Amino acid sequence: MSELIKLIEQEYAEIRKKYPSFKAGDTINVHVKIKEGNKERIQQFQGTVLRRNNKSTNGETFTVRKVSNDIGIERIFPLLSPNIAKIELIRKGSVRRARLYYLRGRQGKAARIKEKLK
Amino acid sequence: MSGIIGRKIGMTNVFDEEGISIACTLIEAGPCVVTQVKDVETDGYKSVQLAYDEKKEKRTSKALKGHFNKAKTSPKKQVVEFRNFREEFEGQVALGNTIKVGEIFKENDYVDAIGISKGKGFQGVVKRHHFKGVGDKTHGQHNRLRAPGSIGGASYPARVFKGMKMAGRMGGDRVKVLNLKVIKIIPEEDLILISGSVPGSKNSTIILEK
């Protein structure tokens, strides 16, 4: 990548450092700022990371999946968005793939991910 | 119309205050040298000629060397004329002056970008003119999926009209993209960040106009 582009992206590099390192299979809790009129509140979204996309660019996103009332919900967050207040790493998962699309077809016990032990 | 000549660096994205991601292009614009100032008395119209990007002396013809010598500058690769350079720059614009990106554009301005689009080679009508192709893959149709179809009547007019859209060379054209917002200017590095995409490959010449 061009050095000059890094000049633009460097202000976002700080935001990137703020977050814990996480990857597909990890369970994270994302604190999202939500604006309602003039009020701002924080909503949490906890689930499994399915993938990280466009890694190490300004356009990096990650997909989080959770199952709520038997309905699978996936949200895609831009990593560097100012609307993300905080990312908490809850649990490290041990997986063999970078993209866990196979979780979509699974429920309950089958959708478990082994915890990664250090 | 004021403007500046530059070079496309590449694309990235930034976030605005509301958290919306904006795709944007980084352009190294200027510094440009004024190589000629045209006036109504001498040339019949008003314009300013700017030059950008160093060129080797031995690659420059004598005639051009003379032209650049008049402005007391080294030979340049790109020379572009801007008609009716905005009145506000009237004082600053004189032969041999250097013009920088920060002097011409401000943040939140809207600019037009001109460049030469990427060459696509010989392309069919579907890609080149957005024809729909033949609608069906099945129902007996087998080998004309991306064909243009009829190009005119056989008995009347019994010829193909001029300008009929057909397959051919695509890309490599001068393209102007209107109303791109200036997101950021870094005057020390002569950089300008504008929203959206700009025609051409990386390192290709881009003309920005306001």
C-alpha cells in the first residue's frame, strides 16, 4: 500500500489498537452507540464471530452471530466505525476455519465451539 | 473555472461523524506552476495554463524548453489550460507562480474530476453499452446469449444507421465525474481526499476543477 494512503489511515490505527485481538470462533460483546433523537444510548450485542472481512484495511468489518429466541441473528459491524464504543472479548474459541458459515445450519449442541486453552 | 492537476494515489475509506463509511480517493494534487496567462487583449479569451510533474530535460523538445524557460521553471509532463480561472485568484496568478492544492480548494467543496478511464479492450455490447443480451438461456436458444440482436431493417432502410451501438474498443476515454465532495486536504503533502471514485488507474493524471 502506498505510504501516502497510510497517512490518511493512520488516525484510524489508534482506534484499531483500542480493541482486543479477536478472530473467528471467539465470543465477543460489542457495545454499539445508538442515537434516538438527541439521546444516545449503548446497546450490547454478544455472539460468536463468524468472520473478519477486508482485514487490516479501513473498510474492515466483522460478522457476529447470536441465537435469540431460536432465531439466528447476524450483524456486520465496521471495525473502525465511531459508533462502536467498546468490544469485549468474552471467550476464545478453537476453530480450524477462518469463516464459520457452517454454524448457520447448526443448533444447540452441534453449534458449540471448543474453548481455546492457552 | 479554477482547478489543479494531480495524480491518483489510490482509494480508501473514512467515517463521518454519524459513523457512515465514505469511500474516497486520495489524489496528490500539485504543486502546479503557471506557465502561461492568456488575456483578452492578446489571445481573445482569459485562461491560465498550469504544468505539473517533473520531466527529464533531454526528453523535452526545444520549443517546449523555451516555453518553460519563459516561466522560469523546469520542464513538466502535464500542461493543462483552465479557462476563466476564478477571479479570486486574479492577483496570485502570474507567470512562474506556484499553485498549491490548499489555495484552490477547501474542505466540503464540490469538485469535478477528469481522467482517462481504464482500457477494457475489445468488448461486446452487453458490457460496452449495457445491452440485456438474449433473455433466455433455454427454450431452444443456445448460442446468442450476449448477442446484440437486430441492427436494423433489411428492406427499409436496408442499411445500418451510423452510430449504431456495437462491440468494439471500450475504455481509455476522457471521463469527467461531477460533484465529488472534498473530505480532507493535507497541504503539507499536497494531498486531497475526495469522496467517490475517479476514472483511471493508480498514478494516472487527474484534473480537478471547481
